[in-house]
Amino acid sequence: MTLIEEIAEPIERRHQSSLSPPQDVKHTSLRMMDDNDDQPLIDGLPRMTKKEVRAISLEHEGYSTPSLNDTLYLHFKGYRKIENLEEYTGLKSLWLNSNGLVTIENLSHLKELRCLYLQCNLISKIENLENLQNLIQLDVSENGISEVSGLACLPNLTTINLSKNSLQTDESICHLKECKNLSTIDLSHNKLNGDGVLEVLSAIENLLALNITGNPIVRNMAHFRKKFIVSNKKLKYLDRPIFDIERASSEAWAVGGREAELKVKNDFQEEERQKQRRNLEVRL
């Protein structure tokens, strides 16, 4: 098949879509058909067969030649295992969220992958990502992860979503310190608590944005927000934006307490009023 035919095939498939059965019926028929590569059902559960992956790719305007696809949507299918993706070597984004996946596996050949979405599965351990050297974004939220691991091997990882897992102590997230280029982390709605959590997150040198709302530490640590801002010099976002006045006043508080904090705020407000007056005088 020529490249032109490859590109034209999704268009022809869209033309025939009005004659196709509903998506859930079509998938069922595909799974029940005899597949020479592997069985479409195991113990009554759907499998990620080559035939099924190809069909899904075409439904999303992809190509029948696996290596031509840069995005693959395999979410909300009920899969229990990642398999039969060996030929999809050109993938940049892979959506595997909202299945029943237990293990991260069989992805080592996806060397071009930039974004991997594994949220809403049954994963308890981050593993087998060593060959994904170009991975930038990883979403493993809403799983069963109790300890962060397996990320230091990803030199280009900048964004990770770990929200709604089972992280509780500073030891459970200590591995994040080894991820030198991490700049955006979502740890919201876990069970993190204790001063050690602040120490770990302060050691992530390039951290710019942190979401930690919904954790016990937010309500249990006195002056939580001020302490985090002071400890993380580059931080620009902590559950909401950090503006210059808040950083300046927090740093003053760390040195001189409440009185110093109020002085910085008053000085800042007075300076803003003077700027407004000068601007008004120039217009007049």
C-alpha cells in the first residue's frame, strides 16, 4: 500500500461511518472475531489485539500502517494488559487511561514517546520506563501508588501527575528529588503529612508549579503556604499563582515575623499608589 493510499484510507472509513454499527457494538464484534495473532477475549475480558488496535487507530483518523501513527487512543476499553504495540514505533502520545491496567509494561520500543497517560487504572508501581528517554509528561493519577519510583531514568521528564494515589510520608515521594528537570508536580488529594514533605519538595531544584491541595499537610502545618514559598525559591504556583508581593512578604515574615511581613505589604501598596499617581500626571 502506498503512502497516498494510507492517508486516503481514514477518509474512506469516515465516509462509511454512517453505515457502521455503534462504537460499542462494533468493538464487540471485532473482539469476538477470530484473530490469528491472539485471542480477543481472555476470561471474558477484552484484549489489546493487533486487529483491535488497528481498528481503533482508523476510527480516530489514524493510519493502518502502525509506525505512521503519532497518537493512539486506547482509553475506556477495559484492557487488563498493555500488549501488541510493538509496531507503533512513531507514537508521541499514548492514551491508556481508564482501563484496568495493573502493570506498566511492553512500552520499551516507544522511544519517541513524549506523553503517556495512565490515569484511572489499577497501577501500584511506576516501572519499566527506562527506554522512554524522550518522555516529557506522565499522568499516573487515580491509581494505587503508595511510593514514587522508576522516574530518575527519564532525563526529560518535566511534568507528572500523581494526584489521588496513596502517598502519605516524605519517604513515599523522596524519589522525586532525583528527577532533575521536574518543573510541574501534582500531588493533590493524597495523604501527605509532616515536615519531611516540605524538605523533599524544597530539594527539587527546578520546581515551578506544585499542586498539593487536599493533603493533611495543608491544614496541619502552621503557616504552610509561607513556609513552602520561602523554601522553594523558584516556585511560581502553589495551588494558585504566587505573585511578587506574596513572595516578598513571605520572605520578610521568615526573617522578621508578622511585623516585617506587614511592612513589606504596606510598602508595596504605597509604591503601587505612587505609580498610579505618576501615570495619571503624565496623562494630564
